[in-house]
Amino acid sequence: MLIELRIRNFAVLKDLSAALQAGLNVVTGETGAGKSVVVDAVEVLLGGRASAGVVRSGEGRALVEGVVGVRGRDEVADLLGELGIEAEDGHLILRREVRAEGRSRGWVNGSPVTAGVLRRIGSLLVDIHGQHEHQRLLSGDFQRTVLDAFGGCEDLAAQVEAAFRRIARLRQRAAALEERRRELESRADFVRFQLGEILGAKIRAGEDEELRTEANRLANADQLARETHALHEVLQADDDSVSDRLADAAARVRRLGETDPTLTSFASALEDAYHQVSDTAAELAHYAAAVDHDPARLESLRERQALLERLQRKYGPALADVIGKGEALQRELDELDSADFDAEAIGRELDRAEARWETAAARLSRTRREAGDRLSREAMDAFPGLGLEGARFEVCFEEFAAPTARGRERVRFMATMNPGFPPAPLSRIASGGELSRVMLVLKSVLAGIDDLPTLIFDEIDAGIGGVVAGRVGERLEEVARGRQVLVVTHLARIAARATNHLLVEKRAAEGTTVTGLRRLAGKERVREIARMLGGDPESVPSLDHARELLATLPTTP
């Protein structure tokens, strides 16, 4: 609910503030005073389009601020939590600034926000009905939501949507599977060829290193045999071999140890070295004798290396990559083999999901049509009392060509204001005043469903007067029970029903015209009602008439 409103340098408004209340609030004033500008300012505050044209002439910026009560509004709390903003004691302070060069900024409780965020908050709190503008009730999606709420079929609608989402997911899976199957089939021969190449090679992990080592040994067999034999000769076979020298040195040190026992340990070390050299020499002799001179084996190894290198160039770069490629190709063929089975399983699931949608959609259609008839009757019953004699209202349904998340049919609110003319969508009703009254009827019929705390009507009384004006006032008063309604009006019969009466008035100040907004009560309110009745607000008959009108209405403050 809007609790306070302050507007500065906005269009013709210089600086005005207003405290709003629950129930019916009215804004009145002379023609051209700026009554509707107040509504325009609220629209800008709630994220509406803001241009440089709203800035008062000669000023650098326009500013609109509002204090909004959000206690108990869970959907607002969820949005604020998403934005990281906390309501202070159940209140939000919204602020929108528009600069003369056209840029605008917004804040919520001091935190900078975009106009989009202000719109999201505003959509949960305030519904504005002005002449010739598109309201939420002109939206087909909202009309469907309203009808479902009116008919108590939200759960059915949710079931239909869930079933459709399931159908969409299964169809997407089936399409993706079919696309994948076609892709696999188109390359199946190539995959089999590649897999055959890899599997036919019978590759072992690490085989390339093994081949490299063995081929290198065979390619250098002569050198290896020659060098290892020579080393055996040097270490043991020659007359002056290393092992003979070590044996002689060990014997000499052993003899010296008889004189100085501390040298004995050196003798043992030399003896150990002798044995190690002798063992190594024996192993080298064995290696030299065993070196394999096998050109045929070398050729076979080189052919195998060439095969692996070709596969690595094609599928590598490493041999492990070739092995991995073979495993991936095998999985592709396995996938192709199982595709038909998967498609059959998805098809069975899809059949079940479509059957669930059909059942839920049929029940939803029946419930919607029953609710549409009731809503049409209730709206039509209210039309004559609001000066809409001969007007018709219908809830129409247009069948979709295919299943949708919204059910079998599109919901459309249709109306005609002129007998003999077919109903048309609400958005095509020519008269703004008539459209506002249709909206008022629907708001009153749907008062228990659409739970927005604040409704704003601008010029809802266009083209009416007399008894009809009184009935419009009654209807506004009915809608205002349990919520806040703000009405810009020029009719005394509507203004007299207000619980809070605000006057927009112009006055001269410091050589310029200033527009102000103040609450009326007592004698001031009587004079304003007298003015609106068309009489002299200072004459006794006019004042008596105004007092009489106010006295007959129980909501007069």
C-alpha cells in the first residue's frame, strides 16, 4: 500500500506531498491543475518510462519518492531477498530521479536499482488504470490467470503445464536421439573402418617404447658385442687386467697390515672391488656372447613401428590416444546398436505423458468454460449500474492447433459497448472511460482473487454523471474494502465517498505558478464538493447541497 508520496519538479508540479490511507482516496482539483500528473508520477516511480519531458521547466531534475507498506507480502519479500534488500519495519522507500538530459536513476531503501527492478516491485503492489493505456487485464496471459483463479482451477492449470513440460522434454530427447542416430548411421561405415584399423593392430599400452628399445639394440648389435667383449678383456682377460691389478694391490696391503693392523680394512675394500669387477666382467662376457644378430627380426620391428607411427599420426599423437580413440569408436557403435531400444522407451513415455496432458487439459477446459460463463454473467449484471446499458462482456476461447503449456485454448476477455456490434478484445474498446468502467467491474468481481493492495484509477468517470456517477462511486467503495484505491475524479458523487480527499491546486508564488497537494477535511472539503457540484462554492445553497451529499454517505471522514 502507498503510505506517503512526494513529488518535486515533475511536469507542472513543483513540490507536493501526500499521505495516503487504506480505503478510497480521491484526488480532485480544477481542470489543468495537474491531477492526472500525480498518477503519471506514480507510474514513473514504479519503473514507467521516464523522459526529459517530465522535468519541470527550468529545473535540472524531477524526483518522485514513495513509502510503501509491504508487511505480509511474501512475494515482495522473496523478490527483495533475491535483490539483497531488506524492508525496514515492513516498509520500502522507493525513489526515482529523472534528469533534464533524460537519464534516470532509481533506489529502493537507499540501494541503487534499475527501472526494471522498480517495475517488478510495482507489479506486485500497484495496478494503475489510466485512459487508453494497456493494463494488466489487457494481457491475454493475465486474463487466463485471472479466469483460472476465479474458477479455482490453478491446480489443474499447473498439472497441464507440468504434463506439457514433460512432453516437451521427451520430444526434445527423442529428437536429439534421432539426430544422433542419423549422425551415427551416416558415419557408421567410416567408424567401423577406423575401429577395424585400430583393433586389427592389437596395440598394447607402452608397446612403442618396447619396440624402440629392442630395435635400437638389434640395429647396434655388432658395436654392442664388440665393445662389451673389449671391456671383458680389459677388466679380466688381459695379462695386466683390472682384476689382476686389484688382486695384487689387495695382497700387498694385506702384507702391510701385518705390520700396521690399521691397513687391514683397506685390504678388505680392495678385495671387495676385485670381486665386483670380476662379476661385472663375467656378465659383460655373457652379454657379448648373447647379442642377437637378427636382421629379419629388426625388419619386423621396424615394420611394426611404422604401423604404430601411422596410427599415431592419424589418431594420436600418443599411442595411448590411439587406444582411447578405439574405445570411443566402439562406444559409438554400441550407441548405434542401442538407439532403437532407447527410442522405443522414450516413445512409450511420451505416449503416457500425452495421455496425462489430454486428461488434465480436458478437465481444465470444462472448468474454464464454466468459470467463463459465471464471470460473464456477474460482469454483465454490474454493467447497467455503471452506465453501460446494452454493453456485453464475454469470456471467449480459441482452440490452439497443438497442445500447449496453457491448455487447449487461449482465453480472451471480449466486450462491446454498443448494442448490435460484436464483442472485441478489451484493448480495442475506443472510449477510455468505458474501458476504465469495464476494468472497475472486473476488479470488483475479482476483488477476492487479484490481491494487489493498491489500485489507481485515472479519469474513470469520463463521460458519466448523475445517478451513474453515484453507482461508480459505490463500486469504487466496494473495491476499496480491504485494500487501497486512489481515484482521480471530477465528480462530486465519487469524491464524497472518499475516506481520504486530496486537492490539487495551483497558486502564484514568487512570480511563478506552483501546484500543491493537500488533504481536505471539514469546511474545506465541503467547499470543494460544492465546487465540483457546479455551484458557487461560497454560496449557501451550494454549501448546503454539498453538506447534504456528504451526510448521506457513511464513509465521509
